[in-house]
Amino acid sequence: MPGTLHIFRLQADPLQYQVNYNVAAVSWVQVLDPDGLEDFLRHHSALPESEIAAMLEELRRQGRTTEGRVDLPESHLAEMGFRESPSDE
């Protein structure tokens, strides 16, 4: 089932991003450095390259970005380094 990917700048020095993936009532979270984030987007998100480039540019300009309808296999999120997080209901 597709979920929503929210990414925001967590801190500037050293630069880190928090990645939240929400699917139904479950949220997953991971903190990544810029290289880890780019690797995650290019190899696990199944998003087109043009969308990834637009997301990275939005992160550089605004410090946050959101993408709906991202299909990450929930059974592999822990293997990718995500941990389940309490969800607002």
C-alpha cells in the first residue's frame, strides 16, 4: 500500500535529514546524512529521477519536502534502517 514520504532538515551542522514514511496509521522514521538520503531516494523509493531531483532541490531551498503515493515495502523498512514511530490519530 502506498504511503506518504515527509523529509525535513533536522539539523544544519552536521547536515541531517529526518525521513518519515506514513502508511495508514503506521509511521516509520529514520535520520540520514545527505549521502544516505540521496542513496535511499535513488535506490529504494522507486520515484522517477526527475522527481528525486525536484525533492532534493526543495530540501535545499526550503528544508522540507513531501511526496505522496510512495510504495515502500513495509516488511523491509526495518532492514532499511527505519524504526516504527507513534502515529498521530
